[in-house]
Amino acid sequence: MAAADGQWIKKPGRTVAAERYERYAVVTHLVRPGERLAQTLAPYLAGRVGARDVVAVGEKIVAIAEGRAVLLRAVTPGWLARWLASRVSQLGHGLGLRRPETMEMAIREAGWPRILLAAAVGAAGRLLGRRGGFYRVAGRRVAAIDGPGPTTIAPYDRYIVLAPCRAGEFCTAMARRLGAGVAVVDVNDLGSEVLAVSAGVDGRAVQELLRDNPMGQGAQRTPVMVLRRRVVGWSASACGGRSHPTGGRGAACGAGPIATRSYNGAKTRAGGDPRQRGRHLWRFLRPCGSTDTSS
């Protein structure tokens, strides 16, 4: 039986830096392009999280809400994309950049000179037994591109989802609304990365807490994870402005941090004139330079 929207699913706890954390995966609705995500996710979390909690949100739904989902059949890969894709090694269960259309979008995001350099570094690294060189050079915007795979939920099994452009802005809005820390993360069976966090959130701790992919795959519809630090002397489940031994109701759960910073160098930037990306893609892709999220 499928879990209901808003359900919190308790996952095994995890210890990081000598501190124990509880972890809860939150089932959400299917996010659509143009959503004001800070508003639509709030009902699942408001009143249940506080300043001691971190709400981790999958980068894919942040990107979808921004309009950064590209219909697969609208992408025509060039010869370079086809040639490079044929030389990509299999990682995980999905095709990733082995799909020519996904490689084409990587080239459009980073530029062909950078992708060629990344490919050369990656090839040299494999000869030396080192992996990850391609993405270190190509950058987080390429690493975060999510092509359709066997676990992708419809209708996004027909889309390529690019990296979000305004992850930091989302963290600001969400942290202000919830009074909790917020992180935008890229998590899968190969590991975890943090794209942006609100002030006061330890991005490295979040990365370690999500390394085993407790958020699951797309079909589980749990793109939100609550990370709750246990504190001696009060019940972690009471956080959210209800009761604390240090000063009564709401003493430790006031307004949370709202300033944001980029993490691991994942800074948002404009994407340039949309006409340079191809007119046939514009109806499906809203570039990073756009601020309109109403359509």
C-alpha cells in the first residue's frame, strides 16, 4: 500500500561527529513545474520541525519547480554528444551521461571545451585507477543532471532534469517559513552531495548523514528528509516550538536561520540568452537567468 502524502517514515538513526541523529523521510505530492516549493512543502513540515532540525530537500524537485525539466524527445544530440556518450562507463542503475541526449544537455550547460577537458581528465584518471575526474572538471551543474532511469516516477521518466539555479534562494525562503535549517541535496546510491545550505547548517554533516541514501528512489516519493539531532535532557520529538526544559514553550525553536551560502562551490549563475539553447527547447526549459516561475 502506497504511503500517504505527508507521512513521516522513520529511518535508522545515524551518528556523525559523536552526535546521534534521527532521520525521517517525508512523503510528498508529485511536484510540478512552476510550483512555489517553499509554500507547497510547508504543510508537511510546519509545526513539526524547529531550529535544531535540518530539512534536506532533493535537488531534483527544486529544479522541476524552477522549470528545469527538459522533454527527452525535444533534445537532438550532436555528433560530439553521441561520441562522448558511447565512451561513458556504467555507474549505478541508470544510463546517466551514457544517454546521448543527457550528454547533449551537459554540453549545453557547461560548454563543449569544458566537457572535452573533463573527458580527457576522466580518461587519464581511469588509466591511473582514479575515478571522479570527469565531474570534478565538468562541475556540479553537470554532476546534478538527472536523466530518466528505471526508478524514475512518471511523467519524469520522459524528461532530463537539470541542476537547480536558485537552490540558495529556496533555502532562504524555506528556512524563514519553517524556522529550521534547510539543505538542497543530490543523493543516490552512489553517495550524496550538498548543493546549498541555510546559515548555521553543517553541510559536511548533512552529506555524511545522507551518504547511505535514506531518501530512497523516485518511485518512493520521499524527496524530503528531516534530520533531527538528539539532545540530552529533552525529547527530540518535542521540537517545533512545543516544549523544552531550558525555558518553556518554544524556547529553543524560534525563528530559524535564513541567510544562505553555497556549498562545495555550487554557486547559482545566470544561464544566458535562451535562444542560444535552441528555440525548440524553450517551451520545456526555463534557463537559470529566468525569474518567472508562474507558468
